[in-house]
Amino acid sequence: MYKKAAGLVAQRGYTNIMTFRGGIPEWVKKGYPLEKSGSKSNVSIQTILPNKLNAAINDVTILDIRTASLYSMGWIKGCVKIPLALLSEKYTEISKNKPVVVVDHAGKQVAIAARFLYEKGFKVKGLEGGLKSWVKAKLPLEK
């Protein structure tokens, strides 16, 4: 996992990259200190099923956090597209006038984005099962 993270950092242009084999668990096992600032929100993010989201589509902002490489399967009409990796830079582009429903590919990364937005003051939910569940429910997509 640490090699994958180093590879992602390298793709973003960093050249002086080092990793600690074994990551944080090994660091702690060796007795090295950790610094903790702030605390992660312990809030539980609600989810919404595809058919319920489709019924409320005009009353929410849909945020698609997938990477552009996953757009080939389509997207929900009118969604805001901000990849998860850019969310901390671009979240101010999302209106707080409506609740936000976060959509990813399979519902695995929704909680990360939703918790971040919640901490920034958004009313937020996640699409249960991601866009795969939307497709399975045979709801419309744009391409």
C-alpha cells in the first residue's frame, strides 16, 4: 500500500519521496511518536437509494467524485464532477443551497467525501452502492 501511495505522489510531480516500510502500524510498533491534531468526525453519513434519489433529483446537488476515467459508463444528469483527489481544493464550487448527494463508482469512497463536506457545513448523504446501483436500478445516465 505504501508503494502505491508513493506512486500517486510521484504522479503529482514530487521527486523526493521516501516510504516507511510497514506504514503507521510498524511506526507505532517501533515506539516512534505520533502527533494527533484535531479529531476525525465520528458522524455517521446517511445514504439514499437510487430510486429515492431519482425522485428527489431536483431538490439536491449530486456530486460525482469519480475520476474522469470512469465517466465512460456515464453520469447522472446535472451532477457536479469533482474527483475525490481534488475535493479539498474545489469544494467551494458546490452550493450549500441544497443538500448534497455524493456519488462514486460503487459506494466505497462516498463516506470519505461526505464526511469532509459535512465538516465544511454541508448537508450531505451518499448514494447507496454508488453509480453501479443507479445503473442496476435502470435509471437514466448521460454520456
